[in-house]
Amino acid sequence: MAPNERGRDEIPGMIIFDGRQAMKGYALNKMCFSFNSQENREAFRRDEDAYCDKFSLTAEQRRAVKDRNVLALLSAGGNIYYLAKFAGIFGLNVQQIGAQQTGMSEEEFKAMLVRAGGQ
């Protein structure tokens, strides 16, 4: 691992959710938290743009939401625990999210988990 500009070790391919990322993703994470409510999930499905307006998402966050791109959402300040609420609207499970994060197919990701569990 190599230190980044803040003197912290970096994990290749990993976006560290720190204070800076939390500030960057505040609006996105607040929106995703709102999906705890069925009423809010339905409002999002009816009009995604209006729902994103309500939370003042940035252009980067809006693009990631439209593309359903978990890696871009993480890069835009998303916290995986809140993003799981967003993913649930579309029926994505944890393995599918993990596969997106790692760039693997869902089957490859599941196989990796099975191999890791055997160690």
C-alpha cells in the first residue's frame, strides 16, 4: 500500500469513505437514506430528476444515479450502506453490488466469496 496525499495508506481500487468523501456525498447519502420509506421510493420511481432536484445532487451524482453505476456513486461520495437502499429499488442484491465494485460478473464474485470462505 502506498500513502496518498493525506498520508494515509491506499488500497488499490478502493475508495476510502472518509470525512472528505462524507462531505462530498452528503446530499446523495441523504437521498438514499430517504429510500427507507416506501412513499419516497415510489416518488423516485415516478420522477427521478425531480427527486434528485429535491436533494440538490451534483451533475456527477445525477449521472451515476441515471447510469445505476455503483462505482461512480462511490466515487461521488456515496456510502455503500446508503447505496444499498438505492440498489434495493432496482432489485439489486449485495452480490450484484459487490460484483460491480470489483468489476467481476456476479458468478465470478460469488465464486470468489465461496473460495474466501474456505480459507
